[in-house]
Amino acid sequence: MRNYLLKRLAQTIPVLFGISILVFSMLHLAPGDPADLLLGPDATPEAVEDLREDMGLNRPLIVQYGAWAGRIVQGDFGRSVVLNRAVLPEVMKRFKNTLILTAGALAFAVVFGIGIGILAAKFHQTVFDSAAMLVALAGISMPTFFTGIAAILIFAMGFQVLPSSGMYPARGGDFFDLMRHLLMPAVTLGAVSAAILARITRSAMLEVIQQDFIRTARAKGVSEDKVVWIHALRNASITIVTVLGMQIGYLLGGSVITEAVFSWPGLGQMMVRAIQARDYPTVQGGVLIIAMSFVFINLAVDLIYAWLDPRIRYS
């Protein structure tokens, strides 16, 4: 197991290296100049050129990338062009807020998605099964921004029971205020994942329930709840965990739209503004943090496989 873990950690290095090259190239090849944006339309060409010199933008791209990558290895993500502050603390502060939103959405997706999928498999070919899959199909089909706007119109502006934006009230708040502000964004972001997990869980459970060891357990008098929730779920969990790992990556990346709709102060909202301002260090730092998170999530999923199925061994 240890050798496998070290091997996987070593494999993350070329992955992150490739991502860094891709992001750096795309940002610098995109139209627009940070110096022009910072100085405004009234700036003289001499002033723009001087600022480009100070920012190192007039050097060849490969030299700029080498200097940036060398600082990244040392833990220095540079300074934000717009904020004039170190990138890493700013990114991590916003990333923490994005993790809170992602964790809320993931909790909703796991509880409702997997729960409904198991019940749909248990009550296969019933009204509940058909209704659950119809709702899941609707959840997959609805765009996140539509779900978010509809939730705001109904629960914030209509019934006025939940706040429509932000993470805390303007005066500050406690844990319960955070939960009230988190509820709508988390459900909005997790709705698609919950629908996908419901369909995948139902399919995986139905496949397992038809196997011989399930019939044997029933023949021995094991209760139906124990058959479904312990024996069948444990054997269907490999498929469910695989999809769940991919959904965590989707939730991290897909939080941008949800953060924009609900004005949630997360990393996605920060990166959108940084892209508009051509704030290269901030965008590059944010993408690298998300990429590293996704890589380690995939590694965790692989390690969970061995815990769920003793037949799986890594050498």
C-alpha cells in the first residue's frame, strides 16, 4: 500500500506540471494586457511599457513560466496584480469558503441521492421508483443557474424564509446564520449530483440484488432491510464511490455559477474577477489549488476501494 501511495503521489507531479503549462499558456495567449487594464485608457504608451517591464510581461513566455514555476516550487504563488497582496493567502481564504459550499452540496447529494437510489431499488417497479427517477431526470436536466434563481424567487423573495445572497448577514453572524445562508446554494449546487447519484445507485443496487449471495441471504432468513442496506449496499459501493469522486470534482469546478448567483464569496467568484482583470498570478494559483484538490480526491477514492472490497490489493 505504501509503495502504491508513493507511486501515485509521484504521478501527480507531471499532471500538475502539465496543468500549469496549459493554464499559463492559455492566460498569456488570451487577448488583453494587464498593464492596459491597470492604467486605463488614458495611459501613455511609455507608461504602459514601463509597467510591463516592472511586471516582467515583456520577457519571453518560457522565461516568464520558468520564473513563475520556480516560485511555485518554493511555495510563493506571486502577488495579485489587482489586490497587490500575496496570492496564496487570498486564494486559500476564498477556497475555504468554496469548500464549505462544496461540503454542503456534497452532504445533500449523498443523503438524498444515495438514499433515494437505494429506496428506488428496494421498491423497484413501483410508483415510488418511477417518481424518484422522474425527479432525478428533472434534476439532471435543469441548469444550475435556473435552479438557483428559482430558489431565490420562491424562498427569498416569495416566502422570505431564507437569505438570497452572501455568507453571513452584514452585521456578522454565527453558525446558524451560516447554515441559513448555505442552504439554498448547497441544494442548488448539489441538485445535479444528487440526481446522478440516485440513478447510479439504483442501477448498481439492482445489479447486486439479483446476484446469488443476496438470494442466499434471503433464504437464510436475513431481514430485507439488512439485505439491502448492508449486504447489497456494500457490494454496490464501488460504483457509487467512483461516481461520487467524480462529482466532488464537478462540485468544486461547478461552484463558479452558484457563487455568482448567490454572491457567495468563494474562489470561483474571485477567479472570474481575476480573469476579467487579467490577474495572471491569482488565476494560475486558483487553478493549481483546485487541480491539486481533484488529484488528491482521486487518490483518496482509489484507497477507499481497498477498504470497501478486501479483494482489491495494491502492490
